[in-house]
Amino acid sequence: MAKQLNLFGEEIQQQEQGEKKYSLKVNTPIYEPSGRQVNLLECYDHQKYLRMCHRIDNSNVSEEEKKFLKLAATRHIVFNYERIADYYANASKEMQELMEQSALVIIDFNRAIELGFVQLNEKMRALYEQELDKS
């Protein structure tokens, strides 16, 4: 059997005949800081974003469209959460609080509920399970 993960990190087991068996086991990724000092530039890769912005800037679309496209292009920025955890461990208290509010790190489950991150995840899970029931 091959193992795959779905959107929620749940394990999907596929049998050789193509039949899928789903497990609702959730494995939350936990990043342990290594103690290493990390430069903020090591926490993300924005090369594709920069290329997209260059193409947008050199296009003939309106300024309003450029602004929209640049906002959309931010989804191409790739974050390295292991390095983010290392950075967080050595950051100022203010930076740590802002990182928590942006969900770059989730330190406390109750705080995640307070900030609305758990609620969003539960809504997404419910929608996902509805789709599973349809198939």
C-alpha cells in the first residue's frame, strides 16, 4: 500500500486496485528550534514572486490591475517553517507576537483558537468531509 497525505495531513492509504481508504488520523507538524541563529532571508524564497512582479511591472495592464496581480503573486512566496521556528526562538517579544498573529508559528492551541486559526481549520475539514461523503 502506498501512503499519501491529504490537505489536512491525514494519511490516505491506496490499495493496488486503486481503492482508497481514508484515515482521520491527524499528524500535526511540530518544528523544534535547533538553537541555530537564522538570518531572516533564510526563512523564505521569493524568487518566483520577484519574477512575477517584474513581468507585471513591464505589462500594459492598468495600475489597478498591477496592484491586484502583485497581491495575488505573493502566493508564490515559499516559507521554510523549520527556519522560521529557529528565527522565532531568537526574535524579540514584539516580533514573536506578530509572527504568532500571522500564524507563522502556533505556540499555544488556546491562542490559535483565540486568533481564529482552529475555527478555520475545522470549517475546511467539514467541507472536505462533505466532499468525501459525496464520492
